[in-house]
Amino acid sequence: MNATINLEKKHFPVLLDELISIISPLYGGTFIDCTFGQGGYSREILSNKNNKVVALDRDPETLIEAKKLLKKFKGRFRFENEKFSNINALKISDQNLKAIIFDLGYSTSQINDSKKGLSFNSKGKLNMRLGKNLISADDVINKLSYEKLNKVFKFFGDEQKSKIIARNIIKKRLKKKILSEDLVNIIESVKKKYSKTNKSTKVYQSLRILVNNEVSELIFGLINSFKLLPVGGILAVVTFHSLEDRIVKFFFKNYSDEKKSSRYLPELKENKKIFKVINKKPITPSSQEIKLNPSSRSAKLRCVQKIYNHKNFDEFLKKFEYLLKIEEFADQL
């Protein structure tokens, strides 16, 4: 799940070499880093004096690392504490915009931050907020109904034991408020069989997705990035779990295939391809990278080049409407 790992005070962004070879920052231009984190991608791009970077991150604590780059690359680096779904509100009119980059993983510092409570190793009150949130995981676990908890675990975490876990949560919270360690105990009592990954992984993933509106963030982040990107620009996304990869894969593939219309009707402009797929299969980390950074093992890099302007994304929104409706559970708390 982690996007980067801090080893001997060095940061290792996932698939860095592969990403850099695709976006070609050697030739100069402006790049948008939608998930700044610890600044690994931004720092590498800025190593070329001809490049500029606009970086975003919803987590206000990333400003600590951003300030270092603001000082070192004065005039070439800009940072905004903002959700990437609002990328179109940044008023970026740079005609030399070359690429927009997303790294959807969590940094090691975020995972290890006990106040954020993103990890199943956390203790005490559940949180999982990354910034600019209205609700926390504590609200979700202690207030959401059985039916809604079941859907969150099932569709956001692909948790096979979603019903039993949701039912046990309801029973437990009748007696006391559920803390992080209580939730882990509930999950482990249900999932007794051996598992290579931690048994709480899927439930905690689903909670992070709901609390941080990660479905709508990704969907509208992709749409608004497309609108901002000029023809010829590259959109690159690193995913870490099947749900987000499914969304990105559909967006790229669906709009890179030319739709067939009836021979009896005039060809519609909306049927034209808007993307050229750069890598037909996702790029994954090498065995060497996984050895250095085990948390990179689930990473997938997908890249496309924009080749046509297009305004209608109704098909994309319709495809994942059911996920957006589940995400609305948080608004009802």
C-alpha cells in the first residue's frame, strides 16, 4: 500500500525510473505532481533546470517537505495544499504542460503517523483522515448501519467476510465505543485461517477509501486532469490496489478505443479516441525494487497520451456510479 519508503533518510518513489523514461522531463516543461507526499517524483523532475513542477497534496503535513523544495528550486516549484480532484481550480495556463502524475499510495510517514491512524497497528480512536475531511473512521465504525458497513467492506475492500465482520461490529459497539485495537480483534476473530497479508488489510483499506472520498477523488481527478492537459500531454497513474486500478484501467482503455457507430448515422465526434495508450500492460516493479521496497510489490503504472479534446464522460461516471453512491454513506453521518 505504501508509495514510498524511507531508508537511511532516502526516499524511494515507486517505479521512478520507469515513470521518468515515459514523461521525458529531459526536454524541459511543466509537470503536475498530484500526490506530492515526500516529494520523490517532484525532486527528480526538478533536477533538470529546464523543468517546473506544480505539486498538490491534501495532507497539510506534506508542507514540511514542500518548503525544502520551495527554497531549493525557487521560481520552479509551486505547492498547493489541495485535493487533486480540484486540479482544474489551480488556474494553470502553461502551454508547456507536459504531464500530470498520480501516485495513489500512502507514504511511509503517513502510515507510521499514529495521529492519522491509517495502519491496523494503530491504537486508540480510529481516524484515517488525510486532510480536508468531514468525517473520520471513528464516525464510520461507530455510527454506520450494518447494511452500509457491509457494502463498504465488500465493495471498497473486497472483503469476503464483510457481513460477519459488520454484524460483530454492531454487537460490540452496543457495549462500548470501538477503538482501532477492538476492530482488529473483531476481524481476527472472524478470519481465523492463515493469511499471507494482515487479516485487517482489506477492512482498513475500505475505511481509508470511504473516509478520504478516494473513489470520487480519483474519478474527478482523472476527468479534471484530462481537461487541463493539452493535446500531446501525458497522464500517468501509479495504483496500489485492484479497485483504484480498475477505475484507471477503464478510463484509459475505454477512451483509447474508437467507438463504432451505426453506418446509417453520421460519425459522432464523441466516438473518437481521446487517448493513445503508452503501455498496453501495466508496468510493475522489478524484483530488485521489490527487494529494496517490499511495499512496492502491488504497484502498477499506467500511462496514456492525450490526442483529442473531449467533454463528455457520462459513460465513465455511469460505470462507477454504484461506488459513488456507497461513498455518499459518509455524507449521511
